[in-house]
Amino acid sequence: MVIVAFGYILTRGGYISNDKQKWLSKLNLVFFTPCLLFSNIASVISFEKLLAYWPIPIFYSIFALISFSAAHGISRAVRVKPVYRRFIVACTMFSNTNSLPVAVISSLALSEAGQILYWGVDDSQQAVAARGITYALLYAIFGNLLRWSYGYSLLSSEEDPTISDDQDKQSSILTGREHHRDEIVYAEYGAADMYRRRASSITLPGTDHHLGTQATTTTNKASLNSRGGQVNESTALLSSSMDHQVIENDDDDDDARSTTKTLVVVDWARSIHQSMTPPLYAALLALIVGLVPFLKQLMYHSILYPTITSAIQSCSKASVPITLVCLGAQLKDISSQTSSSSSPDALGLEQEEEGQQQQQVDPKPIATAIGIRMGLVPLIVIPLVLAFVKYNGVAWSSVSVATDPVFGVMMIILGCTPTAINLVQISQVTGAFEKEMLRVLFWSYGVVCIPVFTMIIFAALNIVHLFV
């Protein structure tokens, strides 16, 4: 909150304009956030941890599916506008998996209640905090992969019926042009096929399809030979030239096939690139580095660590502060718009109407997203984790983390956290749902989070105290 306040003050002082906010968000998205994801994923992930902590991706998949289903079902039930449904899905599916859970488990480990989280007589506060952070980081890996792919597409752009109609008209015009072009190309290819047929009818007289041509050619040869054999050389030249043309046509066909294959590969790669984002590229690269022992040894235990790896880690530390500063700047813009719209005498009529249009934010999707994320989802997550913890001695006896009290608490915390803060970064870069996202984060963290999350933490501690 202090960093958000700094962003608010800097914007109020005129140091951060709207253009600078977008520039900072884009820079953060392209550079600092990929550095953060690479540092967090590559240093933690390994095959051994994936095998030992396999319940974590299972829990994440279940929580994501629950959030997705609840968002679609509730948004349709309360009749939210279709344009806001993907906004609700994004706010519900992607929660805070880094800053808030790590801060909570670190505080719990150092408190008196942290003794409930001890795993054996030799456990310590530092070990409790380390295990909790490890669980949170592994959980965040899967969240970041989905957030920067599917989540980015959900917050890509707002639907505009007017723009859609114009695009349909333009697409129909372009389709007509392309259809006309296809007819021309088809006619050209048709002419080429006719030429090939004629050439094949002359050079390949042995086929049944060209028996008439063969008979005509034979008759002409016989008549010409009877006149003195003057056409033998010209006939040979004609045949050789036609053979050469057929060979060239075959080469053109081979080149066309290879070009077509190349274009298909290029289109496939381009479509994949369009669905990718810089943070997603960084996350996938970090997975490769973390899962390949040679690359991990090279990045973290060789000469590359003090040069490249440490530089990436240093840059990663700037991602979260920049996001919070931009969040504070956006809150300042919203407050200034509210104050300006409440004083119509200071503005012209056009500016007043523009301010009123900017303030027209539908509260229904905001309330729906917060209600699902902070109300409905915890009511489903807590019983699921309770069942996992309670029956671990029967069904999960081979899973070592099932008997760790920290694991149960962290799964409840990770499944019940508010909406992820860096979603506002995506909204600011794409220009979609900026005001709605700011209001969701304001109400989630400023009003709802403290009382609701306090009860969730007490419930998690009581569950592991009674059943672990």
C-alpha cells in the first residue's frame, strides 16, 4: 500500500502522466515481468520437486476449473452483459499467488500460531517459512503460465458492436476482392493446365486418352515420310523442346509444393507467436532451464551466474514496484476524473459529458467478480482441502506433503486470495477493462480482503490443527 501511495503522490505532482503510465506498463510487461518469472521459476522447478509435490498442479487445476465454471455460471445467472463475462472469468481464475501468500506464511511462521505448522519435533520457524514459500512458488508457476496466455487473451480488447459491424463490412469487401483474385488466379492456373494437357498430348502419345492425337501424328509422319522424310529433324526438335517444357513444369510443381509447406509452417509459427506474450516466453524458457540439469548448472553454478543470472534477478526485483506505482497512478486518475465530473462549472459542456461517459462503469460485473473470488470460491476450496487433509492417512499415505501442516494451510490461502494485482498491468497495456479492474482491486484489497482473509486463515489453522 505504501508503494501504491507513492505512485499516487508522483502522479499528483505531475511526474507520471497517462502516456508515461502506459509506457511503464509496457516496459514492465516486455522486460521486468519476464525477468521476474524466469528468476522465480528456473530457480525452483526441477523434476524431483515435480514428482514430490505433484498434488500442487492437481490443486491448481481443480481451483482453476472451479473458478472458471463459477464465473460463467454466476455471470449468466445474474445476467451480466456478455462483454463483461471474460472480465469476470479473468478476475476469478487468476488470483494473487506471489506477494500476499508469501507475506502471510512468513508472518505466520514467526508468530505463536506458527507452532501449529511445525512438521515434527525438529522443525523451526525458518523451515516453516521456507516450505510455505516453496509451495507458493511452485503453485505460481502454473498460474503464471495460464495467466500470461489465456488470461492475456481474456483481457485483450473490449468488444465494440460498431467496430464489429465495420469489420464485417470490410471483411466482406475484402472477401469479394479475394474471391475476384481467386477467379483470376484460377483462370491462370486453368490456362496452364490446358497448356500442360496439350504438351502431354504431343509428348506422351502412348496414353489411351490421346489416341486420336497419336493417330493424327502417325498419319502426318507417314505422309511426310512418303514425301521424302523432310520432317524428321523438326519433329525431333519439337519433341525435345516439349520434353524440356514438361520437365520445367514438373520442377515448378515441386517448388510450389515446397513453398506451400514453408508457408504452412510460417503461418503455424506466426499463429503461435500471436498467442504468446513475453512473460509466457520467459516462463517456458525457465521451465526448460529448470528441468534440464545441464542448463540449470550452467545458469546457477558457473560463470554465467554472476553475470547473466544475477542481472536477471536484479531486474526482476523492479517488476512488482513498477506495477504498484502504476496502480497508484491509475487510482489518482480515477479520483481526478471523479472530482472533475462533480464540478461542472469548472469544465465546458463537452468535457462534462466526456467525464460522465468515463464514469459510466457498470457495478454489476465488479460486484460479481469480487463475490465469486472472495465468497463462493473459498466455500468450495476449504472443504476440498479439508477432505485432502483428513483422509491423507487412507488414500494419500504415499504423499509426504499431505502430512505437512504448511501444505494444507498454503493450499487454502492460495485458493482464496484476491484477484492478481498484475492483471491491471495487462488491462493497461491492452486498454481493456482498466476502470473495472481498478475498482475490483480497490474493493478486494482495501475493503473485503482484511476481514474475509483473516477468517480464512483462522479456518485453515484450525483445520490443520484438528486433522493433521
